Amino acid sequence: MPSKPSLKYGSSWAPHPYQKRAFKHLIGQGAAALFLEPGLGKTSIGLYAIQHLIKAKQATRALVVAPLRVCENVWPEEVHKWKNFQSLTVAVLHGKNKEALLRSDADVCVINPEGLEWLFEATKVKKVGRNGKETVEVQVNMDRVREMGFDILVLDESTLFKNSRAIRFKIIKEVRRVFSYVWLFTGTPAANGIEDLWAQFYLMDGGLTLGRYITQFRRKYMVPDWSGYSWMPRQGAEDEVFKAIGKLALSMKAEDYLEMPQLIYNEVTVRLPDDVAKVYKAVEDDFFALLDDAKVSAGSKAAALTKCQQIANGAVFNTEDIVALQRKVGGKRKWTHLHDAKLDALEELSDELNGKPMLVAYTFEHDLARLKERFGGKSGEIPVIGQSKELDKKYIAQFSKGELRYLFVQPQSGARGLDGLQHGGHHVAWYSMTWDQELHDQLIRRLYRQGTKASHVFVHYIMAKGTVDRDMLLALRSKQKGHNALFEATKARRSGTC
């Protein structure tokens, strides 16, 4: 059955002035974007707007597309939390009963992007263009789409749709015209560059604001980067794009409306053992060779750079070149242990903090395996987000009460939808660095948000000296897009300009 709130939960939701402004922005036009940083209550604002339109008989039903954890933990819980929303029912379209839930009278249905193919009975069709290039298009069952009765579409964490080549984008592109209202929700709409905005706004307004084709957008606002394979904003383009989207997008920063703690950044530097440093240099030299070859794809460069990151972390997945370079170790694991410098630094940092709760970000499978070996005791078990919905709730509750020394999370799977952590901890540690500004920002804002008890939130970067870790931090501070910023930072380190 859909989730229906009980009066025993919570109190009445009293919107702040900025939330009233956001509410009016949503209901005042068919296409609208809320670029609100975490903690400003965009889910409550969305529910308030949906409820208003349904009561006013201007809409019937809403479909929310969001990451699975947000679907399961955020939207239903927000309805239960406030008495104001007691008239709304929410159905999470995931699991065995999703078809029955879809056919129920739920006012709000929430689904993750991976469920869209099932929801709209989408099929992939290969087509060959005039240039002979093969593309994959999507067809949906429009009769089924119309039968569902949705007239409000909310893309929560709309950056999930920033790639116009992705199937999820193509599905929404086919069905968007059925909805009377299309809303975008995110706190980081263009963390990796303005090009991320095109696909999101196309799904909202069909290309009226930023052009009907990504090629038009690039010609107008961008130029090829140094590699010739990617694009970067031309001078002044960012201001032009932000002005163009101004009527449809309402942007708010948490610090402008809430009393926020101060963010403190702490760099923890470790040294690679001499033998590992030799392995690292050999791999990095190969990367630099790729970097200097403009004909090599960005994917190949990224793969080489990823190998450098793994070595900096302390282990690396086995490949022929690594097997030839690595020191002799036992075991038949598909990855090779190289050093424990970062593990030692993380443990020392925790000791310095007297065991205060710390949210720890890792990236690779071997990162997690080695973290378990170090911090899992005899059982080898540690609190990790993403194992199951039940365990996530358990660990979030324990962390919020200050009962966990560490809570480990892979940012790609857990940077969103982890509400409540700010009540118990104010330390984030990056065991493994990231180049993705959006994930970086989202994870930090699990603690740096309204409800944080501390006056300061600390972000600790554990970095191996003389490695790509430093470049990744520089890339995060750059406004360039993703790997391009990382490549540029690495080139700068090589040339001695940083």
C-alpha cells in the first residue's frame, strides 16, 4: 500500500519566507527549477506545491524521479514528518509490488531512474544517421504513459539527467510533453561545468531556453579544449547562460538563509614508501605520455590516472604492467596491496579527534576491503552505507547519536539521501580523493547543513605527497569540467607551475 502519514508524527510545517518564495516559483509556471543547497528543504517545498495544485484541481498526480535512497528514505519520510501533508499518499515504485502501487490512488509516485524503462515500457531502437553513425533511440508506450494520470514531473537531483546520450534522458525526452508541470531539483546543477545544464533544461522546456540541440549550445557558449575531444566554456559564457536561465531557475545558498557552521579544510599529507614511489612514478610516466598525445582518448588518460589514484590509496587492481612492476606478494587477490600510509593516517586522525564520529569516503573495492581489515576487528565488519535499506537506517541513527567512530560511504552511491547525519557528526574524511565536484559537495553537505550542532564542520583530505591526490584537490577548486580540470592540474604539477 502507498505510504500514508499518521498524526502522531511531527508537527505542522511552517515555511520560511524563502520557502514561500520557492513555492510560488514552482506553481507560477509550467517549467521551473529549484537550485537549493541541501538543508533548505526542497522536498517539503515540492510536497507543499504538489498538495496545493492537487487541492486547487490544477493537477492530479505527481511523478518524482530520484536516486533510490532518496525515493525510499526522503520523500516518504518527509510526508510522515509533517502534519500538513497528511492528505498526501506516497508510493515507492520499487520491488515486487511496484505495478500494484502504480495502479493505486497514490498522489505521489517516486521511482529511481533505473526504473523508468519498466515504468514507460521503453524499448531501445538502433538508428543509422546520414553520416552513417549508429545511435540508440528510445520508444515508449504512450498509451500506458497517459493512463497513469501524471501531470507533475519532478526530477529530484536533476543532474542524474545531465547526459543527453543516456537512456534515462531519452525516456524523459519522449514523455515530458504529457506533463503540465516539469520541475528540476538539485543543489549542484553545474558542478562540473555549464554543459551539464543543457540536458536538464531541455527536459524542462524542450530547448526553449538553451537550444534544441547540444551542438547549438556548444557552438554558442563553448570552445574545444586543449585535447580537441572535449569542450570548455568560452570567456563570458557562464554569465550569459546564468542570465538565460534566470527566469526559470531559482537559486539559493544555505548560508544566505540559515545559520551555518564554519567549514574548515584540513590537509593530511602522507609519504609513499620508497619502493611504492618507484611503482607510482613508472605508472605516472605512462600517464604523462598519454597526456601529451592529443590523439589518445580522454578515457585512456582517465584510466591511467585512476591507476595512479589507486596506488596513492595503497592498493591497485592487477594488470600486466602492475604485475611486472609490483613487489612480490602472496595471495591470489585481484588486487595487490602496496602500502598502509593512508590507513595509518586515518587511524591517527581518529585518535586525535578522540573517536568523534567521522564520515569517511572511499572509492575502490580494495579501499573498502583494506578498511575492513584495519577497522573491522575480528568480525571484519564495519558500518558501510549502501548494503541495505535497513542497515542504512541503523547506521544513520547510530551515527546521529554519536555511537559510531566511523561511517564509511562510497560517494557515487551514498552522497545523496543521507539525511540526519548532521545531528551526530561534524567531520568528513576523504580517504580517497575525488575529481567530481558535485559528489564532493553533496557528501560534505550531509554534515554541513541545517541541524548541525557544531559551530564548525571539518573536511579532512588524506593525500599522498607528490601524487595525483594534490591534482584532484586542485581540480575540485577549478571551474573547469571534470577530468579536464584534473588533466590540467596534473600538467601544471609536471611543469612545476603549481
